[in-house]
Amino acid sequence: MRRWSSVGIFAIFLCLVPIAAEAQRGVELRLIGRFETGIFDDSGAEIPAFDPSTSRLFFTNAADNVVHVLDITDPQNSTLLATIELAALGGGVNSVAVANGVLAVAIEADPAQAPGTVAFYDTQTLELLSSVAVGALPDMVTFTPDGTKVLTANEGEPVDYCMAGLDQDPVGSISIIDISGGAAAVTAANVMTAGFGAFDGAAPEGVRIFGPNATVSQDLEPEYIAVSPDSATAWVTLQENNAVAIVDIATGMVTDIVPLGVKDHHALRTGFDASNRDDTIRIRPWPTVGMYQPDAITAYERGGNVYYVTANEGDARDYDCFSEEERVNDLTLDPAVFPAADVLQRDENLGRLTVTTVNGDMGADGDFEEIWQFGARSFSIWNSAGERIYDSGNEFELITAGAFPDEFNSNNDENDSADARSDDKGPEPEGVVVGSFRGRDYAFIGLERVGGVMVYDVSEPQGSFFVDYISSRDFEGDAEMGEAGDLGPEGLVYIPIEDSPIPRALLVVTYEVSGSVAFYSLVPRG
């Protein structure tokens, strides 16, 4: 297992990445246990949720359409207690959440364009308490902090773009389920739907609406939800649309859609490695912009203010009859903007980079004046007004390059794949959770491709800084044979010491490629 603290990383990159003195203190992650499903590259372990009342961890296994129940009283030796079968309720499990002894499970239908289901279980007896219909393709489920409501992000992805119609492309929505009367009493009358019909006339400027023949409601695809600590407001990522929706939970109304803008990769400390054909690590500025396009989002409160943290993964639409993906060397670049286009489009420069054809052709004449890429290879912090107040810049690539110079930007399903992701979304931050430890707030960000977890101190949001990077991936082993450690971190859950089954705070990470669950204890540094 490899770890790389702030001391080691910044001895190499001190001139590129400033560091606060506090980074040499803080916290470390230590791997103390692992559970393995034995399922490789088939989403055997995706989303976790922890119940402190029973010391049970619930996690989704999409390959088998089940939820596994682990006893983690001793996280060094977790045991499988039970498996909840979901085939009778839908075509595929997507997410789980736990609060007050109730497990909520989000299940998509078969076909996924039909209404999905949320099922409620008792975390002790595992009895099915109730189930209700929600929107199409509920991709994420969460409880409000006060435990009175459950929300789902209903992605509503299309089958394809070959035919118009709701049967091919359902609307995106957010379902709000009132469980204040008890999960066993939930019926369809307890479900409100926050939809986007009010925006069908026109989405706010800067929100990407581009699916062929799609209305705004069909085009918006809710991905992940963060709820404010007072349980009043939800922020919902609209990944492909590069925006977030703001939802008033009490009224069940989408009050705003906020475009997230783009990241200038030609600016200081925002460069990246753009090529998988340059035979080297070359993190440098390029004349491109990156769409933030976050997957996971979480909320935390500091100093009386609420902040939202996003993992800026990036995502493209690539369907039958429509794909927005193209490589830079296949674009026609405007010669007035890119006079050295022939050099720029070489494979060892920007030529291999995967970008969108939806944005960048400002004159709609076939010549691209701007180059827009997917994701920002970073994490960001936003205030409650939707203003970005922090971004980690190019630190993820700098840090992983220092930790794994021979495995930089590897893929997650095979070793000996160095540089394979440089032309796409790099380390691909996907999951994020924030936890408080000894009076400080820390963000834990999973890197889906090269692997590992980044730890940042976010106690002063505008002055957030890197603290630790740990990876339990083994680059010497055979991934398919289960010899490469933990691959493809997908979901994370933080367990504070007051809820932990042991006298240590824990971070639990589920890995969709290796089908494993890893348990990390938090240890104070310095």
C-alpha cells in the first residue's frame, strides 16, 4: 500500500503547489480491513451506508442486484451477515442510505426509463417496511439531516436519441418522500416530485441543453444530492448539463438552476497532462477550458455558513444516433485563434484529448474558437449562492505523479496502463464526503481511475489545503485475478468516532472495479 503525505509531495512540487504549515499536522488514513465480494469490474461494491445502532454496513452490489449487509463491529474482520435480494422490486440497485434505523434503497426499473422504486427496510430485522414509486432511474438516495424526508436524484437517461418521446427519454426529477410518520406508513401520497417543467421554455444561460429533440426537462439529468444541514435546501448535480439544481424541500420546487461555468486550463496551476502518446508526465497549461461536471456533492457547515463540495469528474453523452465526443485532432480549429493548430493537434500535444463538439464553435461555422473538455480533474468548494470559492487546480495530477511516477494516470481495470487516462479525464475524481475530526473539517475525495483517496483540510474553505493521499492499489498484481488491491473507488462514508464501532473515526470506501470494501482508520498526525 502506498501513501503520500503533504511532506513528501511538496518536497517535489513546492514551487508549484503552495502548502499551509498545518498540512504537516492533521490526519492520516490507515488501512485496517477489507471485505471482498470476488466480483471484478462489474460494480460488485458501489455505494455504502452505515447504521451506528447495529454497527452494520450496507452496500450495493449492482452485478447481482442486491444489498449486502456487513457486521463491522470489528472492521478489521468484517463478516457478511445477510444479503437483501431486490429482483422483485426492480431491475437494478443504484444507491443506499441509512438514518434512525431505516435503510432506504434506490432501485431502477427494467426498462430504466420507467418509474423507479425506493424501498425501506428495518436495519435490525431487515424487514421490508414499504416501497414507493419515484422518477425514472433513481441514481442516488439520501436522508435529510433531520431524518424526516428521503430524496432521490432521478436521472431519467434516454435509451438513445434515435426517436423522440418520453418512452425513449423520460424527464429528470427529484423525488421527496415524507417519512415523518414512519417508514412503514409511507405510501404514494407521501411522495412529491420536484421537476423542471417551469424551465421548459428556456433554461438559464450557461446550462448545457443539447440532447437532440429533448425538452429542458428531458435533458436535465439529476445525478447526486447534497442537503443543507438545516434540511431545508437540496443541491442536485446535473452532471452532463454542467450545472446544479437548487430545490426547496418543503415545497418540492426547483427554485433555480445554476450553471457552473468552466475552468481555464491556460491559467497558473490549472494545467494537466493531455496526451497518452507523449511517453512522459507533462503537466502544463493548455489552451482549453474544462467543464466542472461534478458527480458527487456533499454539504457542510463552517462558521455559520453552508458550503458544497463537488468531485469534478466530467461526463459525456455517447448514445446511438448522437455522441458529443471527439478528439482535438479531428476538430477544425479557427486559424485566427489557433495559428499553430498543426502543432497543437499532434498526438503528443492536444491531439488525443477527448472533448465535446457541442461547445466551442462560437460562430456555428464548423471552426472551433474554444476547446471544451470534460471535467476539471479537481474538487471544488461553492458557497450557498453558487459561487466557487476554492478549486484544487492541478494538484491531483501533481500528487499522483509524485506518488506513482511509473503508473501516472493509469486506468482502473488493468495494471501496466500508465498514461492511459491523460487524454480523457485524468485521475477522474468521483466520490466525496466531508467529516469533522478533532475540530477540523476534512474532505475525502476518491479518484476513480488511478485509485486512492485524497484528503484535504477544508476548515477554512477558501484556504483549503492538501493533507494526505493514500492508495491501497497494488500495481504489481493482476487486476482481473484479484491481486491488485482496491480498484475504482466509487462511494465513501465517514463514521465519526462517536458513531464508530471502535475508538477511532473511520472512512469506508467501496470499490466498483475490484468489488471490495476498504476500512480506513483516522489517526492524528503530529
